[in-house]
Amino acid sequence: MNSLIYQGEVSHSRLSPVKHSFRYPVYFYAFDIDELNQLAELTPMFGYNRLRPVAIHDKDYLQRDNRPLREKLAVTLRNLDIAEDPTRVILVTAARYFNYVFNPISFFYCYNASGQLLCVLGQVNNTFGEMHLYLLQSDGREAAELHYKTAKEFHVSPFFKREGEYRFHLTEAKEQIDNRIHYHQGDQLVFTARLHGSAKPFNKQNLMHTLIRHPLTASLTMPRILWQAAKLYWQRRLPVYTRPISEHQQTIRQVKPGLLDRLGRTAIYKHLSRQQQGALLMRMPDGEVHRFGAADGDPNQLTIRDDRFFRKVLTASSIGFGEAYTEGYWTTNDLPGLLTMLAINEELIDDRGFVTATLGRWFDFLRHLMRANTRNGSSRNIREHYDLSNDFFAVFLDPDMIYSAALFAQQEKSLEQAQQDKLQLIIDKAQLGPKDHVLEIGCGWGGFAIEAVRRTGCRVTGITLSQEQLTLAREKVKAAGLEKKIDLRLCDYRNIDGKYDKIVSIEMLEAVGHAGLKTFFNTCDRVLQPGGRAVIQVITIPDRKYASYRYSSDWIRKHIFPGGHLPSIGAMANAMKSCSLNISSLEQYAPDYAKTLDLWRGRLLDRQDEILALGYDERFLRKWEYYFAYCRAGFAAQIIDVAQLILDKPQNR
């Protein structure tokens, strides 16, 4: 008989970013898989596919089915381009102990008829229930030790990213076994694991002796893993990395859908079944396909990559839908098109029917309230969005870095030309001249101020709450030689003093909140000279939606613009009741903003390598791609709009 029982030790050593080590005794086995039936007959305490104190079950290994182990292994090796079927296979593993087992790693040593080692197949299980195979073919051999290298393709520890390289140092399963795994990130060794032990023949006496001597060892593997994980998280404060999507073809077992996933799937099917306009084709992780909406026409495609998608949407509705995209749980061939179709069907598939998301909605709304636009809160909220990096915004904006809707006038124009035309339109509406002193509330990177001075000779005082914007804007002003004409300041709109002939504010009003609308317009009224004019460009929401919008949150306000708030035309008019400003003109440009967002998103995707080089990750990229597509859908479906208002102050006020 070739099968063996090992008594030995497992040890782990974490070398970076903190040092942490542990070791504990274990017993494990080396089974000749052709001996399993015979071992079960000779040893009453051992069973093969039967309930016994110690047992091996075919379904615990390789694919999740009950085919014989050798049959599954042969198919697996052929799929991995191993042409020669192994004659002898030794499986180093932990067996079931009273029907329980957790095997972090098992090794299949595969030999040909002449006794030469063809390969080693490593079967790795994580605590989420996933299984991955590593085919190890020798990179070399030093005496009795085998050496293998392979990229890390599978998420095991939540304290490491799925990147880097494993270097296996193995010995064959003989009287002694000593298997070590070194995990490298770049050139740095960050983790080592070791399994070693001494062997005894597998027989009735040795098995009984092992079970009596170590009655609890097999059942302690998972508790020990969780205990060490708790210490790393609570004591050592290591960051936790979310389990990524497992799409490698050698990840042969995925996480089974949980109860919330299954409930979410049912709820979403019912939700989407009410769709009337357009068609949606939903592809499930298991390949199943469902169609919703119109029976004809090309459908928008929604591909679910991970069952966690359903849990997210069930518990967080539309916010969860966006978060699931950021996490990579779903994808589509046309993100703006899909979101626009869902926006058009908004009334029919209103996700407020998800009772399960009620708690999440209230939690997100309370979180939004905690980001109120007080003087300190406004500064913090603005910095969170605009102080990401000037280099990042430069990737997708035009050369003048105008971060607001361009105007295309239904013409084919470049983004740069459309932005310049928008600035000229605002200059014309404000009736700027060389004698005017203009206040720009929310000056951004200085694009409007520079163009206004160049084209009209006016003076501009601009304010912002973003230090990053202010620094670059001042550099641009200096480079343009306009320091005597343009004064840019770090200042809250509530702290403005002095008097101005004209006021311009381009998409800043969304940052003041409902409570700040009256203060904003009163401030404009206070600092504007009699007979003066203000031009305000602002993203708006319809009056009919304003009340429900005001007492809620959404994905944009949670993840992109903390403290953000879209006013309605009625809300702004109501906020102006106590001041002397009159709305002289109002024009709306939703299609232009949809096109602007398409261009920003295209630039973002075309230059994503540059963004990654700035230190951002794929998750960040998906968040910003979703942001652009989400807003574009709102404008295309006319759920939101962008307006330019002309406000005039009477001469006698």
C-alpha cells in the first residue's frame, strides 16, 4: 500500500506590510487514489464516498459532481493540455473528519508508467467556497525539491490583493514531506506558508492512534483561520480587500448564491417585467438568459458577472445598482444606452417598490444630511470631489478645463469649440464690457475668467473652495499675463464682500443645497450693483420630482458629489422671493449636456492607462465611467436638465 498518514505542522509567516506568524499541529494524508476502495474495506474507520469517522468523497475534489476522482482528474489534465494520462496519482490532502473538512490546499502528484512525475495539480479552496486549480510543471529540481512558479490568479486572503506570484517549493510524498509556498509582490517576499510532516503507513492501527491523539485537530482548521484573520484586522489594522470577480477558467467552483442573492433575483425579475419601452437581455452567471420589455428590436444587454449583484440591488435599489457596476458585478456592451433605457422606464420600474431597500434608503439619506453645506461642510464636500487631482481632470476635459456643459447648437463641433461657444454665449448674455467688474462664483480652473477678460477687457474676481483648482487657475492666469485683471480667491460665497457689475456662476449652484438657495440669491442681490445682471448655469430637476428628491439620496450624491443638490426652477424662484432679482430669461440645453458627457466618457476610456498611471485603480475608473453614463441617461431621458438663467436687478434697488 502506498497511502500514508502524516503528522506535522502548518506555519504561516506574513512579512509585509506587518509581520505576523503562527503555527499549529496537523495531521493529513497521502492517498494513492487507486487504493481508496481497498482502504475502505480494510479499515472500518475509513470510508470512500461513505459516512465514516474519516472519509474521502469524490465531490470534495475538482468539479462539483460525484464522478470518480480519477475520471475527473483525467478530464481536467487533458483540458490543461497534459497529453499523457497519469498511471499513478498521490493525493496529499486532509480527509473528512466526522463528515467535516476544510482543505485550504491539496496536491495531486501525477506520475507516468515509468514513475516520472508529470505534474503537480494544486487545488486551492478559499473560505468563500471557491476552488481554483494551479497546474505546476517543473521549473527545475534541486535534489529532492521541486520548484514551480505561477501568477496569483485566485483570491485567498482578504488581506492581499489578487496580484503577484507564487513560488512553490515541494517535495514528493514519501517518509517526509515539506511543501512551502512563497508569495511575492514584485521583487518583495511578503508571505510564506509551510506544510511539513513525517509519515506512517495508512492502516487501522495508525489511523486509530492518530484520531485518539488528535481528536479535534481536523475541526479546528477553519476556527484557526478566522481567529488569525480577526487578529490581523482588529489588532494589526490591516486593510481588507473585497473578493474580486472570479472569471479565470481554472476557478472551477464559484460561490453559491446565498438567500439574499436568490431573493434579489426574484425581485429584480418582477421589477423588470414591467418594462414597456425598449428591450433588455439579461445574462446570468450560469449562462441563463432572460429577456424583458419589447419582443422585437435589438435589446440592451446586461451581463451579471457575480450573484452579489442581486443582493446589492435588493438592499440598496438604484444606489446598489451603481455600486454593483463599480464593483464589477455586472457589465454591458452599451452603458449609456442601457441606463438611458432604464431612465425612460423610470416610472414603470420605480425601485421604491423594493421594501427590502427601505432601511438602506434612509441610511443613505441620513448620510447625505450629515454632509450639509455649512461653511465647513461645503469646503469639505468640494475638496472631496475637486481636489482629486488636476492631472486626472485634465485627462477628459478640454485644454481650458471647462467642467460644465458645452453647447453644440445641434452642430458637429469638437468639445473644445463647443465649450468656447458656451463661454461666448454666457459673455453675451451677461452683456460684459470693458468697464465691468465681474464676480464669478465657482471659478473652477479659470477658463471662463481668462476668456471673459481676453474677449471683453473686463475685470474678474473669482472664488472657489478647491485649493487644487485655485493653484492651477492662478498659474493659468499668470501664464496668460492677466494677473492685473483677474483676482482668484479661496472663499465661500457667503463671505463675499464688495459690489460687482455682473455675476456669473456656471454649475456651482448644485453645491449649495436646498437650505442654501435663499442665501445664495440674497448674496447675489446684496453684492450686485443696481441695474446689474447675473447669468447662472445650473443643472435642474423637474418641479414635480423636487419634493421626493429633496428628502432622498442617490448614487451621485453618495459617491460623486457629497452634499450635492439639484434645484428645480420652482425652488429657485421661491428662493428669490425675498430679493429684488428678476428672472429675465431661461433656456435649457439637456441634449447638449448628454453629448458633453458622451465625449468626457469617451476620453476617460480612451486614456484610462494614463489614469491608472496616476495611481487610480480599475474600480475608480468604473465609478467615473458610471457617473458620466448615469448623468448622460438623465439628460437624454429628460429626467434632469441644464438651464441658463438671466437674472436682472432693477436700477432702483
